[in-house]
Amino acid sequence: MLAIIFVSYLAGGYVAGRMARFNGLKQGLGVWLWAVIIAILAAGAGMLAGARFDILTRVNSLPRLPLSQGTLNTGGIILAIGIVAVSLIGALLGGLAGMRYHRRVDRAGLAR
């Protein structure tokens, strides 16, 4: 899962860095920040909607995981920290890679 998140943020940062041409690091950070803002807004909308739209409590045929609440909390916190770190690193590296493309094009144009 972390590899998929890394590649997706790398691609997003690359596109932003390539479109902006300059300061790819800032563009990659912008990609990550927009994703965080949208995730916070979606979580807030889910909290405001409340139990009306909670379909998991209405469907009783789903199997339950035999895990304790403490195990799920610890694992969730570790996973959340990993996702934040991997996505940020991927977006920043992607932004730098997108900017690097334009640097090569500029050098080739000046060499002629």
C-alpha cells in the first residue's frame, strides 16, 4: 500500500513540477498540501453526515475482524504516520523530477 501511495504522489508531484517549470519542490509540497486539505474536508463532511450514511452498521453480513481495539489503534497510528511520510517524500521527489526535465530542455536549447 505504501508503494502505491508513493508512486501516486510521485506522479502528482512530477506533473505539478513539470507544469510549473520552476521550483519543483514547492510544487510537490503544494500537491501534498492540497491532498491533505481535501482529505480533512472529506473527513469533516463524513463527521457532519453522521450515522445516517454509515452503511457498515446497517449491513450485518460483513465478517468482523478478531482484533482488539488497542491493536487497531496502534496499527492505525503507525500506518497514518507512514502514509504521511511516504506521500510527502513522493510528492517532493516528483516535483523535483518534473523541474529537472525543464532544466535538461533549457540546457539543450542553450547548447545550440
